[in-house]
Amino acid sequence: MLQLPPILWYKEGVDEEPVPPAGRRIMALDMGEKRIGVALSDETQLIARSYEVLPRTSRRADFARLAEIAAQENVGFLVVGLPLELNGTEGPLVPWIRDYAAALAKALHLPHTFWDETFTSQQASASLRARGVTAREQRGRLDAVAAAFILQDYLDARRGGLAPLPPASDETR
């Protein structure tokens, strides 16, 4: 997967990348014009899993459902996939995704960051095919599995030192 230059990891207007709070889940989004794939980490922030594909209707409805998920699942941080071109430049949907993510993060009162989503839909499709899911059946699951690939790549990069880890809690010191 293509590594982003550090500026793409950072929240707009912030000099340092926001750090996910320890003990809370991270929610990743694979944004599309028709659907939003949602994935969640476990509370140790080591493992990602697909959660839901949310059909897009309006920002208000999208935000309400994502707020519901965030509250139910103890979410403390958002990772939003950015569709970069193969040469690392931003794709045509990036301005819309950045605007949407900033508004969502503000509405949910959650810090957020962006992560490269290059090839995640292809990885998700291959993963589902390997599990015997037909192309027709993938439609309802593909975006959530792609979001899980985005999130797992982010989590792995954090462990590899490419993104900040949360501060140690009192229990782990």
C-alpha cells in the first residue's frame, strides 16, 4: 500500500496528528457516493473488522447513524479513507471526502485522520471471493470489508511507528 506523506495524516489546521484515545474503538469509513463502508477496531486497537454498509441518503441521516454506531461501540477516533491516485496525488473525490469528514468529526466531537485507501476495494473483493462470496453478494458487504482493510493498514502502521500510538494508560504503566 502506498504510504502517505505526513501532511495527509494530519487533521486540517493541526500541527500534530491526533492520537486515538486508549481503550476506545477506532471507526474507519470507506466513503462512496452511494454507500459508506464502516469498520471498527477492537478496544485494544489491534484488530479491524467490517461492521456495516450504510446506504447514503443525506448528511443528516448519515451522521445520525454514524453517531449511533459511535455511541454504541465506544468510538473515540475516526479514520477516513482517501482515494489517492497511483502516483500519490489526490483523486477527484478527495475535496468532498475531506469536507464530509471534517463536518462528521465536528458533529460527533471526535478527532479524525485520513488514510490511503488505494486498492482496498480490490483487496476486499478478493477476500470475499476467497470466502466464496459471489460478485452479486459482495455488493452489500464490499464497502465495509474495504473499510476494514483501511483500518487494519492504519493499525498496523501505528504499531510499525508510522502513526502515533495512544499514550499509555495508568493500567499499562
